[in-house]
Amino acid sequence: MAVLLALTAAASWGASDFFGGLAGRRAPGDVSVSVSLASHVIGAIGLTLVAMVIGAEAVTGRDIGFSMAAGIGGAMGVALLYRGLALGKMGVVAPITGAGAAALPVVVGVLTGDSPAPLAWVGVLLAVVAIVLVSREPGGDATVAGASPRLGLRTPGVPEAIGAGLGFGI
């Protein structure tokens, strides 16, 4: 059952990224902030109802603080992801966002004393290599033989993808 739920969640996230980016490209003006705000207001209402059902004594001030930080980070992540998908290539924006979202908790864990397994470090290294590879853009005239690719923070969608990854990582 857990595998089925995980696959369903992954498919849902992938579909929402795809259709959100597609809608962002087709919509007049930038809708990323309004989509993010609306989705998080709806989520906050739902979580407030859940907190009321389970009882206020089960929810501490620390829980509320972490929830607010996560909500702000998630809202920022959604807004920047949809903006990045509207501006850049989905095959560049989505992997950078995903790698950033996974890397930030690892970095925070290491800074607070956790020691990831060697296989986790291999995953982090591969994620960094993947970000470098997908964010490359041709240097100069791409039709010139021997033109070398370069990293492109100015590549459309890449700065937004990095910000989205940080937001989701929070």
C-alpha cells in the first residue's frame, strides 16, 4: 500500500508541475503568486480544521512556528516553481527544484550533527552534477564548432528553480 501511495503522490506532483507550468505559459500575466496564495490559504483552512478536530492541546507553539515556516517556504516554492516553469524549460527547472528541495534538509542535518550514510553523499554528489548538466547553455554562438557550454544562472527559469528548491526544502 505504501508503494502505491508513493507512486500516486509522485504522479500527482509531476502532473501538477507539468500542468502548472503549462498554464503559467498560457496565462496572461504572472499567475504564480496568486496560485500559490490561493492554494496555501485553502491548505491553512484545512489544517486549522484538522487541528480543531484533534484538539488544541495537541498543537504546541513550536508546532505552529514550524508550520508557519513550512507554509511560507512552500508558498515561496510554489510561486517560484510556476514562475520558473513559465519562463524556462521544464526539463531544467523541475530537476533543479527537486535537487534543491532534497539538498537543503541534508545540509541542515549535517550542520546540526547528523551524519548521512555514504550512499546519501553519492546521491547529493549526483544531484549537484545533474544540476550543472541541466543548467548548461551554449556559450556564444551555438552553431560554431567547438562552442563550449557554460553554466547559466541567467538561463530563463534557473534562478527561480533554485529559489523554489530552497522554498520546498524549508
